[in-house]
Amino acid sequence: MREVKDPEVRKTEIIEAAKDLFYAKGYLQTTTQDIIDSLKISRGLLYYHFKSKEDILFYIVKRQIEPILSRLKLITYDIKLSAKEKVVLFLNSTIISESSVAEKDYSLKEVIQLPENSFMMDQINHKLAYTMTDYFSEIIQQGNEAGVFHVEYPEEVSAYLMTAYMFVIGDNHFHNNNIEKAKDYLNAFKKLLNHTLGSEEELFEV
């Protein structure tokens, strides 16, 4: 009798198998048949969960982003943290350091930068920037109410800052081991935050 698994369990198995194949063979060289063969499942079962190889990649990236957004939500609404503390934690939670990311995930970053995946990444980045803007706006308003920030248009400023930040952490310098250039980008953004939020005390030492 064929084993019937929980749909979410099966979906996770497909995602993990695809990640392994993308890393071992390369995204462009991996076919849906490769994924089917590695799991010994039917083509119908694969297409029940995912429309295409690109759809699998979309869910892989989405699953990597969800823990970051959950962490940012916890930071934003933590009543024990000051607005200044939240800004620092917010920034630290969205920077992926070389030491904390597996080689497999660096390979994935190369995949998502392929031209054929640009539309998918635009969708993901739009949602990410929109959610981050909402959270950061809440933090700015908390700082305004506490008198530590002085921002006249919290929502609009947050939108500009998060859009710029998405560009910074998505830039190729963060994926090509250009550590010095990456540091320059981050230091520039930290200075921008120090100035834009109107805090009398600097939030970051640059």
C-alpha cells in the first residue's frame, strides 16, 4: 500500500529535495524529473503541490524570509524594548552574516539573481519591503511618542528607508564576498538612520 503523507510533510520533502538538487547540479540543470526521481514520487503528486520548478524556488525563498519577518514582528511589538533598541535589533535581524549561512544557501542566492527569476523576486521583495515598512513605521512612531525620534512623516520616511535598505542587503556585494564594499553600504545606511530619525544620541557607531 502506498504511504499517504500529510500534505505539508510531503511539500517540505519536495522543497528539501529540490534545494539539494539545485545545490548539487545547479538550478538550470535540475529538472522536475530529477526531483521526482530523487523522491520516488509520481509527476501528478509533484504538480499537486507545485506548478513548476520556478514555483518550488518561490516557496524555498518564501520559507527563508518568513522567520525573518516573524522575528521583526516580535521586535516591533515587544513592550519591553525602547525604540532605539528596536532599531538596532531590526537592523541586526535582517543582515545575514557569512558565518550564519550554509554554503547551500549562498548557492541559492546565485539562483535567485538569475534574470529568469527577476519577476518572482520582484514579487517577494515587494511583499518584504511592504511588511518591513509597516513594522519600522511602528518603531518610528514609538520613538516619536517617547521624544527620542523626531520624524514628521513616519510612514513615508519608513517606506523610503526600507526600500533603500532592501537594495543594500540585496546588492551583489553581499553575495560576492566583497566584504569591504558591503561594510561601506551598511555604514552609509547606519549614518542615514542616525540623521533621518533625528535622535540626539547616535544609534550606531560608524
